[in-house]
Amino acid sequence: MKSAIPVLAIVTIIAATAHAQTASSVPDLSGGPLRLTGSLEARVELRVQPRVAGRLVKVNIREGVSFKAGEVLVEIDPADYEISLAEAQAAVDAAESRLAAMEAGGRAQERDRAAADLASALAVQKNARQNLEIVEGLHASGGVSKQSVDAAKRELEVAQARVVSAERTLSLVRQGPRMEDRKACKAEVDRARALLKLANLRLEETKVKAPFDGTVLQKLVVEGMNVSAASQQGTAICVFGEISTLKAIVDLPEADLPRVRMGQQSRVFVRAYPDRPFAGRVTNVYPWVDARSRNGKVEIEVANAAALLVPGMFAKVELDASSAVAAIRAKTDKGRM
């Protein structure tokens, strides 16, 4: 009988432990509020970086100042980019002029010169032919040697070749360039225009603008500072956020996951205003649970029109779990039936 007491005690301890584990893994269905803690964050937050490099000549930002989307935060010295734009414009003008001249089929002066060259070649050919006829007549009467006839024939052949060359030149001037040359010239114009567009864009980007309606949360630069472009692991200008609406990121024990639903209403409390609840609603339930803490994450959107709340504040959240509990009970009752 003495050994029965310790065995009974062990069985009692094991049963109590099993009951405690079961109780901790089952959600509270009492319908009371779910109390959670976490931190406030900006609804949208990013580090603003310039797209071009240079020296800051104007800095409009400071912490707490709000900007509308498109308003200028800082300005980078535009001098180098203005020169690049002028060069790109000159390249476009030159390329377009070459294309216009090519499509015109040659200038009037070129056509006149080619026609004059052909007329001159025809006159030379006529004289060479007449000279050959005279020399051949003299040769027949024994007045000149055969070498003289051969020389006259060569002169006529040269004159005829010159006529053919002049005719081809005039035809090319009148017809204009080949299709391949036109395509190459048009491609050069397109390339010059693209570079002009890029140069204009780079000049515009010397003014770093607000990406959306928001507030400067942290200023990271001063006037006169050299900054690098975002494509080169660029310098951050500031931390910029949208804080008219904040989000509370709170820890949620895995056993309470069934008690949380999207759109669920909540009250948010911060230490700065302990007696003032801020209305919130669940906008995201993270689809994972941390393996070590066994907690999930819930995102709650909190209106901040009066700008009383700021990112980083410690938040206590009370979630109205009644609707979620009612849904769990309805599902449970349906399963029993």
C-alpha cells in the first residue's frame, strides 16, 4: 500500500499537466475582449533616394513637415545636366538635318553639277567620235599611221566611260540614297531623340519630389552635401511616411487565432493618452506563427487625422472578439448536429 501513494501522485500530476496544456491550446470562448500589445508604425514608410548624383543646392525638408505628392523635397545642382540636355538637343538637330537632306534626294546644287558633268562628258564623247572618223579617213588614204587610229579609238572609249559614269552619278543624285542608308539615318535620329528624352528626364530628376502625400519622419542630408544615385547604392535623402493612418502590429497567441477576423473593431491605447481610446480595425492577420514564441502577428489600422499618434509608440489593443466567438460556437454546434 506504501508504493500506491507515489504512483497516484504521479498520475494526478500528469493529468493536471495534460489538462493545463489542453486549456492553453483551446481559445477562450467567453466572448470577452482580447487584449494584445505591440507598436505603432507608419502605414507606408520608405527611404527616399535621388535618381541622379550631385551636390545638394536646396533642402526643403525637416522632421515633421508634410508634403503633397510631387512637391520638391531637395534640389541637386542642375548645371551638368543642363549641358547634357543642350548637347542632346544639338545631336537631334544634326541627325534630323542629315535625314531631311537625304530624303530630299540631294541638294539642287548637286543635281545641277551632276547634269553639267554629264553634258561635258557628252561633248567630249562627240568630239572624240568625230576625231576618230577623221583619223580613220586619213588612215585609209595613207595620211596617218595605224597607231594614230588606235589612239583615237582609246580617246573615244575613255570619253564613253566618262559619259556612263556621269549618267550614273546624275541618276543617283536624282533618286536619292539607298533604302539601307535611309534606314540607318532614321535610326540615328531615333537614337538621338531617345538620348534627348533621357537627358531631359535626368534634368527633371535633379528635383527630388515627394512620392506620395506624407510627412518627413527623419532628415538625413544637409545643403551642400554630395549625394549618389539610387542605382549606385545611393544616398537616402530622408525617411518619408504616410501617418494620417497608422498601423498597430501586435502579437497574437496562436490559441487566440480563431478569435480574430478581418475588419474586426478594436480600441487602441497609448501611454501618452492613457484615458483616450483610438478606434481601429483589423486589416491583416499574418499567415504564420513564430516557432519559438508561438505568437502570430495582427495588423490593426488606426486613424490618426489629429496627428496625436506617432510611429514607434507602445500600443495596447482591445479587440472585440464577440463576433468571432459567435462564429466559432455556431460552427461547433453545427458539427455536433
